[in-house]
Amino acid sequence: MENAPFTRLWRGFLTGRVIVAFALLASQGAGQIANQSTEQGVLSVCVLYCVATLLLRWLAQLRPPPPTAGPHWLPSIGVDLAAIAALQMLQAGTMNFTPLFGLPILMAAVMGSLTLALGTTAAVTLFLLGWTGWLGTRTVGDDAQRYLQSALTGTGYFILSYLTHQLASRLAGEQEAAQHSLTTARVQTQVSALVIQNLTDGVLVVDENDMVRITNPAGLQLLGGSAAPALPFSLASAPPWQPLVMLAQRTFRTEQHQTADVDLLHPGQSPIGLHVRTWL
């Protein structure tokens, strides 16, 4: 599957959002069971967020949306930002929901472009500063300390967003390079097989376990025997091929090419004399 690592990450993020939504809903339900005061607004937001995450997890395509910033991120990152901001504004106690902003920031940094990542982080930072200013008008305290804390949190989010995006970009680059190398190797294998098939000399490609991986019609004819075996086959499976097995093993052991004249003795057939050359 194309972009399989990022597809798995996308589905992982969608699943993580569902887990967070259920955790928030469960915490509110546990608060009601424990006879603690639960804000109805917070409970309603938790229910709506849970429904939204389940719908996106169910309806989302296997492939993630395009990484560029745009409205296609609203059902995921946009919903997360709105839900967490609403929870923070509606809660009347000491509960702090702002650490949950890490989820949409990570999603933007990993799955999106740098613009999307920094834009999401900037939106979170502006909300934290605005929330701090609003608290300053309603409560008594050190406003400078609150602003400093919000600014420090926003700075940490920016660092996290940038570094995560760099790691994701490196993963994408390595994946592209690996895909290119795999394509090149496949083409080279096909070219080599085509060349081998049209050689007049017999060719056997043998691994260290004496398994023949590639051969050509001339090679099968020189091996002799009543029927041509299907690839891959063991060169050690037939006693008449033992001279070839010994030569191959000597090549692997000494790591040097070998040259020898050998005779293949098949029962009921004339000996087959071969001039054999091996290379690693």
C-alpha cells in the first residue's frame, strides 16, 4: 500500500481521538456516579466530541487527507481544537483540559505541512493567551505569572510541533528513497533475468543454503536429469550435482571465485563434463 506508514499513523490518530473522547466521557460519568457536580455543558461537549470522533473514524478514507492546510482538516484538527477549547471555557472547577491540545498539534505536525503545524500551534497559543486574559478579568491573581505560563506553554508547543514535523518529513524522505531503491532493484532483477535467459552459457544463482534461485534454460540442460525442477530447488537434492555443491560451498567459504572441470554422473546416462566458474 502506498504511504503505508502514514496511513497507519492516520488511522492511529483517529483511534487515539476516539480513546480520548471516551476517556473524557467516562470521567464525566464517573463524576456523576460519585455524586460530584458535573457541568451539563461539559458533559454535552464530551458527548458531541465522542460522536464526532466515532463518525470520522468510521467514515474516513484509508488514506490521510492532503497535507496542505485547508478545510479538509476541520473534521479532525478543527473539531479537536473546538472541543478542547469549549471544555476549558465551560468547566467551572480546577480541571485543566489544555494538555489535550497536544493531540491536534501532533496530528498537524505529523500528517500535515509545516504551515498547518505552525498554524495549529499558533491557534492554540492565541487561545491560551486569550484564556489567560479572560481569567484576569474574573479572578484576582498575578496576571504576569499567568501570561508567562501561557507563553511558556505555547513555546513548548511550537518546539514540539517543529521537531515532530522534521522527524515526519525525514520519515517521508527515507520512505521515498526506499521505494525508489526497491523499484530500481526490481528493474535490475528483471534486466538480469532477461540477460541470463538469453545467455548460451548455463547460469545458476545459488545461495549459501545451496538453493538455486535463478537459472536459465542452458543451465537446466547442463544439469541433466529427466525433468527440469521448479525454482527454487536445492542443488544438494540430487547426488550427481554434488560437485557443483562442493564448488559453491568452497566459493562462499573462501570468498574467492573458483574454476574447475567437473563431471555430472546421472544413472543410465552418459557423463556430463562441465567447465565451471563461480563468482560471489
